[in-house]
Amino acid sequence: MSQEKFTVQNVKCGGCSSAIETGLGEKAGVSSVAVVIESGEVTVDGDALSRDELSSKLAELGYPEA
């Protein structure tokens, strides 16, 4: 299992957190997603994670890396 951490922009509420968790959770290999609203920190756990793919998905969802 591997882990990727991101600091993203535009995380303001529980709805933002939910959108990130759902959007990244759909990616193959992702087993869990945790979001800290106050800091914009996103932690993704899973197997064979691609940092580039996860970063692209975050940007697509409206939460680009800071």
C-alpha cells in the first residue's frame, strides 16, 4: 500500500471534502481519502497510486494543488 499527500486550494466546507473523497475514491487502486478542511490537506491511501493522475483529478474537481 502507498500513500500520497496533497495540499489543495478551495477547500472551504464539508461539501468540498465530500466532493474530493467521492471523486478520488472512484479512481482505481484508491482505498481511502482523508481531507483536512482547515489546511486543505488531502491524504490518499491505496495500491499503485499515480500522483499525476490524482493531481489531475483534483484539478478537474476544482481543487488544484496549492
